[in-house]
Amino acid sequence: MRRLAPAAAAVAFGLSLASCVAPRSAEVTNGPPPPVHPAPPSAPAVSDAVEAGVRPGPAVSALPIDPTRAGAALAAFRTSCAALLKREDRSGLTRNADWKPACDAANGWPQGQAVGFFDRYFETARIGEGKLFATGYFEPEIQGSQQPRLGYDIPIYGLPDDLVTADLGQFAPDLKGRTIRGRVQNGKLVPYPDRGAIEDGAVRGKAPVIGYAADPIAFFFLQIQGSGRVRLPDGQVMRIGYAGQNGQPYTGIGRWMIDHGLITRDQGSMQGIVAWLKAHPDQADMVMRQDRSYVFFKTLTGPGPIGAMGVPVTAHVSVAADPAFTPLGAPVWLSADRTDAAGLWVAQDTGGAIKGPNRFDTFWGAGDEAARIAGGMSARGLAWLLLPKGTLARLGDDDGQPARS
């Protein structure tokens, strides 16, 4: 779904490492804006889950899995299977074939017996120390129009035709997984225009306009989330999602505003940031342009925003994760100090700020309540991945050790 990285985004407001896009993860007319998340613990300098260390967790049957939650997770897992059986697992934990027995069984498994499904086909694993940090993201809604009209004049750009994305791993093995974005100028790849230049017309004629937003501040925060809903003048909704990003670095304006004395740390919630921007319209553009990153959108159809796996993410079920430490499509169990974050989830998204082992961004859907929960989400505890049975034994066989820790 999200944000400032493929399918998703980055830090919500500069004091948090939630996205959003997490997407990678806000429009202010749907109720009071959520507060900023606190900063998470720094991630250890390891490249993948195997390097972080893998050890067995409790039996799935020992987890207090709610049957209703299990049914929703089974449905989400089922939608992930097509991608699970094809995509490379960057975590080093699984191979495509490992998922086939569970995916084959998921197609016909009764929803009401979902707890038994997870017990039958999965084992739990702890990555590194297993220390969980979870935040939240949601699908914001802004006011907009598909055509320019009075009061609707902020272009919502689609992907420019001169934006080039380069996979650096194709040029150097040690750069695998890293990409840069820019445009070709005089035969050379140069940085793409930043937010200010784009807002001043740098992509006019190069990027399609898929709609027009009414409020530049609301649109700015929707870009941080990486996807959302555009409420049209006739009441209909156009859903838009992440199509790409200009490759410029992200700057959290909340942190920038505090560092420059515009607000205090106590005012550094989204509500405080938005209030300041609205009270200082002569400076709002300058402040928002400190974030040079810019997100391009595409229109979406279907039941919900699309996550990094190319399937819709589901409220209260999907989480964004770092694919270097969590196979996308894998179920995860969160034992958290917040009951709303605890339980069974499915990793179906990514986020530019969702980095490291046991770092997750929980998805809460759309609307006032979703914004409230996501904005205030900061949960800690322990996390376990649910991997296909036999994975831990195979990993032990690979290096002759029974379990890595």
C-alpha cells in the first residue's frame, strides 16, 4: 500500500518510524488527527533473518489464537499464496516450494477450522532476540475531484514518463536490493526533481493528472501514507495507491519543525503539526517542502488498498514488515503489551521506515477509529514468525547446527 518505498512509505511525521506508507501510513477532516509514534529501537546491523539468528518458538497449538482472527488470517494468507509461490524470499528463511503444502491446503480449508490449519502446517520461529516494536497505519481520506474546479487545484500526479528506476543489484552484487530513481539528462542519470520543483510544475506534461486535491496539507499527509481515498464532490470515492516515488530523501517535518523552534516537542503530534501549518499559511509550503520526497499515485479498484505483494491489505489482519527479516505472506504472532496489536497477523506490505527484525506496522483500515488507533499505536513485546513446518530443521541442516541463535 504504502508510501515512500515500493508499495509503501516512510516515517509518518518525523518523530515516528511508522509510515506512512507501512507501507509503509492523513487526512484531517475525518476527525482528530492521530499523535506521532515514538521512535523505535534502532535495528541491529544485520542483513537478513538468518544472520540475525533463528531459533524455535512455542508450538502453534500453545498460542492463544482467536478462532475469528484465525479465519481472517487464513483468508489473507490464501490471497498471498500466488505471490508466495513465485517471489524470492529475501530473508533467507524459506524457498518457494516450502509454502506449497500450506497454500494447497488453504484453498479448501474451512474458515471455521482455521486454528487447526495454522497448527497443522506451521511452526514458530524467533528472529534474533524477538523483541517486538509495532506501530500502525491506516487509509486516509481527502476531498478531491477528478477534474479541475474551483477549490480543487492541487494536482494528484500519476507516474511520470521520464522517471527511471535503477536496480543497483544488477550492477554490483553487494548492492542487491537497493534502487535509485532519477531521469536521463544528456545521456546521464541525474536526480529527479524534488517536491518543491514538482509542485512548481517540473513534471507538467510528463506525468498524468489523475485528480485534484482540495487541501494541500491533507494531500501532503496522504502522500506519507502512500495511499488513500479521494472523496469526490458527488460523494463517490476514488481510491488511489502508490505508483512510485521521486527518489529524493524523506525528511520528517515534525522533527524539522522542532529543531527549528517552530513547535515544541509536546506539540509534535500530527494534530499539533497540522494546526501550526493551518495557522501559518504563509510558511506552510516552505515547511512541507523540507520533505523533498514526492509520491506518485495510480487509481485502484477492488476491496482495499494494495500492499507490496500486489494483493489488498486487510484491516486488523495485514502488517507491513521488512522483507529482509520476514517473508512477505508469512503469518506472524505478536505477543504485545497492547491487546489490540496482539494476535495473529499476516505480513503483506512493506514500508520505507519498517526496517529490521520484529518491526511491524499494523493496518487498521479507514475512518476516524482507524486513524485514532493507528496514530497512537506503539506496542512492544515478542514476535514469532509462522514458517512452514520443516523450515527450522532444513536451516539447521544447511550449516550443521540444530538451530541458529
